[in-house]
Amino acid sequence: MKTEVLLGDEAVALAAIHAGIRGAFSYPGTPATEILEFVERQARSNNGDAVPVASWSANEKVAYEEALGVSYAGRRALVSMKHVGLNVAADPFVNSALTGAHGGLVLAVADDPGMHSSQNEQDSRFYAQFAKLPAYEPANQQEAYDMTLAAFEDSERHGLPVMVRLVTRLAHSRANVKVREQPVQPNPLGVVAEPKNWTLLPVNARRQFRGLVEKYDALTASADSSPYNDLSLAGKRGIICSGIAYNYVRECLNDDHSLLRISHYPLPAKLIRDLVAHCEEILVVEDGYPYIENEIAGILGSSGAKIRGKRTGDLPATGELNPDLVSAALGVADRERPEPCTDLAGRPPQLCQGCPHTDSYHHIVEALKPYREAVLFSDIGCYTLGALPPYNAIKSCVDMGASIGMARGAALAGVHPSCCAIGDSTFVHSGMTALVGAAETDTNMTVFILDNSTVAMTGGQTTMATGDQLVKLLEGLGVDPDHVKVIEPLSKYHEGNVRIIRREIDHKGLSVVVSKRACIQIKRK
Amino acid sequence: MKANVILAGVGGQGILSIAYCLCNAALKRGMNFKQAEVHGMAQRGGGVVSHLRISDQAIYSDLIPEGTADLLLSVEPLEVLRYAQYLSPGGAVVASVTPVTNIPDYPALDGIVERITRFPQHCLVDGNHLGTVAGSGRAANMVLLGAGGCRLGFSLAEFEPHVRALFHSKSQRVIDINCRALQLGALAAKLYSEHVEAGRTPQEALQAVGEIPPAELTERAAAEAAASGGVTMSSGR
């Protein structure tokens, strides 16, 4: 055993490497990005050895499918993403429960309670239950490592993909972790022997689903004896906590509360029933949605102990947990502390000095000024900061690639000019498919692709179609080459760029204006 | 030993480098630590904060509970005020007075400094000035590490190897700048506290330190560091 200093994300990545993965697949997204970045760095330092493969895929669905292909071939794979990325990968995720896993397949998903860098705080544990797949929820960096190793073994033992669920405060927190000296032997190549199990025609799918239901029932029954769920009965006041919430409970409490610690799903029903029967009241502490609380109390409430938590207002219904919220909910006496300074000027994130998006927005906003009905839809990336002063340029941001579809829908509804701004990486992720339809029907709209040659917000990962390649791609998707314009966003070209943009706005059909200049952060790397 | 440290600053000021040195110094002593930080949208030129906890016992929460921070260490004056509620009754605030005014409504610096000086234990250093004396304003983060790190019970010599490791891919000149910044921060903090204890106002104390000729300041800083536990630097600037 040796000791390494690792972020929660990195602990998952190192465990996967030590589990002998053939490949790791991902799309950048805070707070999961560092998982694949770690595998990438390890792979680079392996003296040019091509294994494990570390692949930034076009989007999370592709990443999951690539990992599934590795699993089909009998080898182990890690796929990682942020919580909303699982929405994109949901199709292969849910259906991989029916095909099952052949080589061990682990999905590491990092949720973002409190939305530090996301549009929502959805809780991936629901996805595991929905797909009928087991999940681990580590509380600390050591558990993130240990449970990921266990997840690969479980995946092959049960023949199912396994989820490991992190949250931001674990993903992005560093600690010393004891790790294996050497990886395990990787699996040899060996494709599935029964391809009919992986071919989900209804006749096969029905059989596979029946099998999945049986497996999940068996997993539910054995959850009570999992070493990762722990019940200790003591006093009449009880606590159920999962994942990182355990840390906050232990931080402020070490007395005779009864405690059920959950780190392994499906939920341990018998342990929960035993606790509810034993206690008078139970506080449920979980970082995310009130998933466990809902499962226990549901509509009818509990016939035993009174259940308290987010649904009862004992903990806030939204936002992330912290030790102070938990100690207040537990009735721990308040500590002396200075008054918070609530009158301080905010310092929100902003575009870097010299960012090409600044100039792009300057051109676009100027160009759109005479058009009072104009709407500029937008998307996810650094350029989303164009919603804030001094730009106040963009009027929407919903999900990856939404800008193009929304612009088309609004155009069909009569909005003119209907425009959108999307980044080059976001475009490849899920803008391309919307553009095909807009091109086919030559919808009257203008798409601005802000091509800065990188995935900037997440730290500068490589992007797939930039520059000339991007232009060729646009023409290949059916956009009229006469209405694909490339401009360089610089103040010295401001007037010329505004003219070009206005011509395309006035064109009564689809136009794509590529605003191309490299991110200044990658130039510094 | 047990320490809870809030590290604050503006995105790009290098507070994670401060954290790196503190974590590794703790690790070298066989201590446990947890260090939480923010990435992504939470960083872009906005306020950034890192929670760092060191202990010889098990550490549970990655986040520091309010009222338990032993040290609020900030490379920017406004940012340290954001975390006032974390300070423990005996805790100290160590901050640079060099403002980063990348927001339109940045308040008057005098007012910010005055609020910092109201904390029972505080120390102010001019991060940009001292970094420049060391060779680069960008070394302000190492200045703050020198100014505040030893309050936790570490010696400068314990940080030094990690400062070197941080910049090992850069030139020796860059390594030396940052090592000097570390030493200058420690000396400036000591002098500031001495002036304030002697009855001077915070402004007077800062001014007194700021008026010391750079060459003299650098020499004294190196001598102090050597006396307190062995810091070796390559020759040449």
C-alpha cells in the first residue's frame, strides 16, 4: 500500500486504473472533468503505452456507448460525467442494464448540489434506481477509491454496470488516500458469448428485463448485509445519512444517536425498518434531493419514528449541505462566530481580459441593435457569461446544444431575427443534430458558432471540429456555403464584422457565422 | 496539531498553490488533511475560496464549520471579509492589502482595511509590493503563505521544498522569486505585528514596512529565514 494525495475525482480515476481498465471515456463537465484528466496524465506518463485509453468523446452518450463497447469486448471501462451529462447518456445507461455488463463497467457521475457550475442540482441516485442498477456513494476520498475498485468487481459478479455517485464537495476535495501498489491484471479480450442478450429486440428485451428485475430484487435483499451500509442502534433519536452527509453528522455529533449510514444502493430496507422501529424520531441527512426521505416517508409517512429532513423543513430543500446546516438540524448548540459581512460587493465570474467572446458579443450586439425583435438564444460554456453585464447579450441557456433547436422553434413561431450563440465544442456535442434540420428546411435564422478551439470553461480540453474542419462540417451538414461566414472577433474588424453579420441576419434562410479566435487561456498553456 | 484554514482570493491569484504547500507540509509531518476548492464557472475571475483542514486525528467534513477557522489567509483584501463568519474566537486574519478591482463597484480600500483591522488578531502585508521586491507581483500568493503559514506551527523551511516543486518546470529564476517571496512575507508580517504592538496604526505599520529599501528587506528576510530553520537558495537573481 502506498499513500497518494488525491481529489475525490482522482481517487475514482486511480481506482479504475488499478482495476485494470482498458479505457476511460468522458465529456468535460464540472465537477467530473478531473476524473478523465487524471487518467490522461497517467496514460501520458506510461512511456507511450496506449493503455489505458483516455478518450474525450463528442458527448456523454457517445462516451457511455464507447465504454459499453469495451465491456462487450470483455474488458473493463470507466465512463465519467457530471449529473446533467447523465441526461445525455440516459439512453445507453438505462438500456445497458438490460444488456448487462460483460467486462466490468463503472459509471462515475458527479452531482453538483448547490449548482456551483451547473443549471440544476438533479440527484443521480434516482437514475440508478430508475435503471435498476446498484450504486455506491462514498463519503470521502478513501471510500471513493475503495468503492470504485469494489464497483468493478461487483459489475462482473452481477453482470451489471455499477454507478459511483460523487458530489462537488468530494470530487473537488483533496486528501491522502491509501492505494494499491500495482493494478490488477487487466481482463483479456473476450467478446460476449450470447449476442442475443445484447440485441434488444422485444423478444430479447422482455427476457433481459425479467432477468434484470430478478437481479435487482436480489440486490435489494442483500443490501442489508452490504459492508457499505452500517446500522448501529443506541438512543431513541436516530439519523440516516448517505455519502458525504456522514461527514457533517460526525463533525458535530458523537453521542448516543442511533445511526444508519448508507453508502450502497439499492436501499437496505430491513436496516431502515429496524431503525424506524427502534427510534422515536429520525433525521435524514443527504446531499442532494430527499431521495431516501421520500423512499421512507412517501405519501403515507412512517408508522414508526417521525421522519425529519428536507421535506419537513429541518434541512433546506435546495442547495448543498454543510456542517453548519446539519448541526442546526441536529439541535447542536450554536457556536460563537463573527457576523457575516452581507453587504460586500459581489465578485461573479467573468470573461477573461482579451477573451474572443468579448469581441464576438460586441459585434453581435451592435449588429442586432436596429432589430428590436431580435432574440439571441445561447448555450453552455464560458460564453454563457454573455448573459451578465456589460454584455447582456444572450437571452437563454437551458442545456447542451439547446440554442440551435430553440432558435429554430422560435423562428417557426414568428420571432425574427432568431439567432443563437454556441461554442465549437458544444456544437459538436449536440448542436450538429439540430443544425441538420434547420439546414434541410432552410429555416430563417442565424447561428453564431464561437470557435475558440477548446473546451474552455472546464479547463481547456481538446475539441473536435474547429477552424477549417468546422467549416467543412457545416457544409457537410447541408448549410448553404454562401451563407457560412467566418469572421475574426477583434475590435479592429468591428465595423466589417457588423456588416457581415447584418447581411446574414437579413438573409431569409439559414446562416452560420463562425466567429473564430483561439481562447487566450490555451495560448498560455 | 489541528488547523482549519480558509484561503481566499480572486481566480488566477494562485491560492491553490498556497494550499499545495500547506497540504504537503502537513503530509510530511504525517498528518491528515482535507482541502476543498472550486472549479469551473465558480472560478472565472470571480472570488475563489479553498477550505483546508489539518489534523492528527480523522477529519470528517471537507468544509470548515463556521466559527472554527484558525486562519483566514487572503491574497485580496475584499475577499477575506466574505469569510468573516468562519473565524474562531482565537483565530487570525492575514491578508494582502493589494486590491483586485475587476468589478465596477469595488468599495473604498480604506474601509475594507479598517474592517480587517477590527478582528482581534490580524496582520496586513502589501502582497503586490513584496512580490515585486521578490521579482514578480504574481508571487503575492507565496508572500501570503510566508506571512501566515508559520502561525499554524510550520517553519518556512517546511514550505520551501514544495514551493520548489510547484515551479520546478519553470526557470530557476522563477523558483528563486517565489522562495524570496515566501521569506519576504514572513518578515513583513513580523514587522507589521511589531509596529502595531508598539502602538502604530495599521496604515503607519504598512508604510513603515513599505519604506524599507528592497535590497535591505530582501537581505533581512533571507537572514531571518536562515536563522529560523535553514532555507537555502541558489545564488544569483
